[in-house]
Amino acid sequence: MSKLNIEIDPKQDLKPVSIEALTASIYSALTALQILTDSSQNKGDCDVSCGAIEWFETPETIEFVRKSAMWLLLEPLWLYAEKGELVRPKDHLNDVIGDLLKWVCAIEAISEYSGENVHTPILKVITKFLARLKLDYQIDLSLGGDVKRYPDLSDGLVGISWLPQVSDKNLTIIELALLAGVSNIRSVRNAQYDKDNPLVFIKTGKNVEVEIDVAKHWLAKRRGFVATNHE
């Protein structure tokens, strides 16, 4: 059985995703999905080679995004991932992550073909959301666990297997870089050579990861890290 692998290009800027960037990314993703649908049904002049429709911020385009199911699922994830606000999605977390990853999968080829990477901000938010979950609750995303705020995590997340850059219970280099608010993974990799406070990596299979307790200690000293507001 084949396995999906949905990854962030490590060469992409890993700094926090602004609400404006997320809005633009969702708009581009929605138009890419529409292009795929229309072209498959031979509607109009749509061609899959045209990629996504360019984003222009207007009241109409913003309303178009805010009324979409993609926005309704992503906004709570963004608030938690980027702002540390304890806002949980209304739907079951497995359904939220599953639906978002299916949409990303659907546009990944057209996005890469056009060289636009329109899905990157969306994928960064999903990855950072999952990283923060592990940081706050020390949960194994694959096996699940008892988290009162997220009771639907008791059986784990099915879609986690589609994200090779997301560890089950530790943090990968990209996850840690996203939480730290740095622009690229070099800052995380170079931290292992810090004479005063070296970051300790562990090897799990093919991945290089950082244990949660170690990550918490390191992140606490990073200016770009936004701690979760548990009040």
C-alpha cells in the first residue's frame, strides 16, 4: 500500500505565518481546487498549467476565503499554532487534519508544477499546531492520550502518517524551527554546537529529533518563541 508524504520544502521561509499570508494561501488553494475541478469537467478555458489565480486583497476575496470550510478549519489551528491561544476546532480533530491534508494533497502537484508553493503557509500552520500540541501535552500523536481539551486525541491522529516531518512524540528539526520562529533550520542545527547550552539531538530511525523536555528548555530562551497562554 502506498503512503502519502506531504512535506514543507526546508528551503522555504519558516518564520511565523501572518493572518494575511494564511488568507492569501487559502485563496490560492481554493482557486487551485476550482481549476482542477473545472478543467477535469472541461468547463470554460481552465487549464491545470495555469496554477492558482493571483491573490488580490479586496472585500470580495476576503469574504470568499472567510466563508470557506478551509478557513473555518484553519483559523483555530492558526490561533493556537502562531498565537498560543487555546482555541480548539469545533469538529473532531481527526476530521480537521484529515480534510486539510486531503485538500493540500489535491493541489500539491499543480502548486509544484507552477512553482508557487501556495500550500506552504497552510502546511506550516498544521505542522506547528501539531508541534505545539506535543510541547504542551507531551502526547504521542500516533497512539493518542488523555488530553481534556482535546478528548478526540484519545485514539491518536490517522493523518500523522502522511507528515514525515512530524514526529509522533518528539519534535523534528522543522517542528522546532517553526516553534522557535526562525527563518530556516540552520539555527536549530547549529544550536548543537552552543558551548554554554548545546541542543541535544536523538536519532529515531531516519529522523533527527529533540525530546520535548529538552525542546522546552531551549525554546524558553528563544525570542521568537510564543508560549501558550494557559489562562
